[in-house]
Amino acid sequence: MTLHTRGSTTVKTQRLGQLTGVALVGALALTACGSDQNTGGGSAASGSGGASAANAACGKGSLNAEGSSAQKNAIEQAIADFQTQCSGSTVNYNPTGSGAGIKQFIAGQVDFAGSDSALKDKPKAGESTAEQASADAKCGSPAWNLPMVTGPIAVSYNLPGVGKLALTPDVAAKIFSGKITTSNDPTIAKANPGVKLPSMPVKVFFRSDESGTTENFTKYLAAAAPKDWTAAPGKKWTGKGEGKEKSAGVANAVKTTSGGITYAEWSYAKDNKLGIAQIDNGSGPVELTGDSAAKAVSAATVAGTGNDLKLKLDYATKEAGAYPIILVTYEIVCSKAKDPAKTELLKGFLKSFASADEQKKLQDIGYAPLPAEIQSKVATAIGAIS
């Protein structure tokens, strides 16, 4: 079995209440992501999660941001809509990966960063200062993690003749750690009764750049299969396989390799027409859909304090029908803007991005809008930036 990941291009603890009714369906109906090109522009209307660009003070000038490639298509949509309404404003986003984005933010090279994991409160191995402390020091004020986009991570594969594949956490951990090397391995066959599995080598592809997607995927493996995945989660890959840069790189590699398998945002898997494995955390195989991702998102808890909105995800959930491998992309900002002249512009763009109507648009390009309760908290935090 061959698996691929994929990369991207340049542009730009309180328990959450269960999402119900229309809010749940609308907020978390995930579909295929847009292309790597700028999605162009509809207007951003106002909504309960925040004012639209049309109604907000747009600000003038330009913003530069960098980071998560997982949110590339989402932020491109948000930028296009914002700039349509605010003709005197420019937002540039470079999807170099979460790790690069955080480094550039701490170095003071960008106005905000996109990251698929919140700033760390403890130093990494070999470092003396935690990301959060470094960011706070550079800002001269607390740096806030503002969740903006949610979406699932697909375990994507290219296995000729196999249209349906189920993986348990332990099987996934064994594949990505190199313990399973053939697509018809008995452990895979056991999880897929009645499925004819071809005999071919498994080819794992992973993100070679520091990636929040990697961190979230390894958090899932460590939480759901601790006996088979013993490495600490992190932005740098510690399993086996061949590295490819960014989400587009791994997805394209799987697309062109029989037996390929990778982990990538759902939108990239759909864009490349890859097989997407069902995940069985213990309550039966769960297909990746908007509703199944919604059940996992609704289990998140707020781990930050005040306007720092770090979320804690439950990767080991055994709730029936919940697809457990999800991520949240944060926009990381200074609570007191380093460049006061850009404060109005920064707040205007973030308000537009976080607005209910703009968030709903994301479901049309393969993302999950934030739950209404979190949208409200994000809007409050944006309003508090000074």
C-alpha cells in the first residue's frame, strides 16, 4: 500500500457545549478544499461571530503573515473577501508551515503567524525558552492563540482496487512507524474483513518541514495507540518513510505512488482524489464526513485563559460516529500590536475572517467553521487587541 502527503504554495479548561441543530451541521459540514490558487472573491458578510469587513474599520496598509499550510486555502478565501471590501488594504500570507511561521513571528518578521498547534508553554528539548515566553517577550505583551479554522486530517492512501479501507489506531501507528511494510499484512486484513488487499510494499510519506499537521497527527497516534507509538508528539516527524515538503508535497507523492500512504488535511486528499481511510477508535469504523468531524470538535475544551484561546482536543475519544483526527489552526497575534499603525488593519482582517458568514464559506472549500461559542470568544479577543 502506498501513501502520500502533500504541500502548499504562497499567498496568502471549560468544556465546549455540544453543537446542536443547524449550528452543528452548518458549522462542521466539511467538503473538498479549493485549489492551490487564490479562490477569489465573494464578499464577507456580517455575522454573530464578528463584524464583516464591509462593516468593520478596514484600516490601510499591508500585513505580512506566515505559517500553516493546512489553512492556506481558507486564509486565501478570507484575504480575497477582505480585500474586495477594503480596497486600500493588503494581506500577504506565506504558507511555509507552522514551525516556520512561529519562528518568523518570534523573530518579529511577520505581523501574525498561522499555526496548527498553539504556542508551547514548555521549552523544547535543547532549548531554554518556551515558544509562548519567547513570543510574549517579542510582543512586549501576551501573545494570544486565536483559533480560526478547524478541519480533519485524512489518512490518505493510493491502493489500486481498494475503495474502502479501515484502520485502527494500532494499525495506523504500526504503518507509520515502519512495523507494517506490506499492504496485505495480516493486521490490516483483520481490520478489513472481506476486502481484497493487493500485495505491494507500503510507502509512507511524511512532512519534511516542521508542521502542525504532523504534531496533531502524532498527538492522535500517541493518545490512541500509546503502546505502538511511543515517540513524543511534535512538529518534526519521528516515524518512518520519505519526507516531502508541505501538505501539497505529501498528497502529490501519494497520488503518484501505488502503495503510498500519508496524513494530510482532508481538502488535499479530496483535491488529489486519494483514498481516505475510515478510522476505528473502538466504536467501529468512522468515515470522514462533516458530521463525524463535528462530533470530535464538540469534545474540545478551552485550555487557555482569558483571551488566549488554546483548545485541548480529545484524540482518543471513543464516541460512536466521531472522526478523531482533527486539527485547529490558530492565528497567533500580539495582544498589544507591535506596530500601532497596523492595529486597525489587523483587527479588521481578523474580524472579517472570524465572522459567522465568512466562517460558513469555509465549508465550501474543505474546512470546518468554528462552533458559534468559540466564534464569539474569538470576536471578543480580537476586539481586545490594542
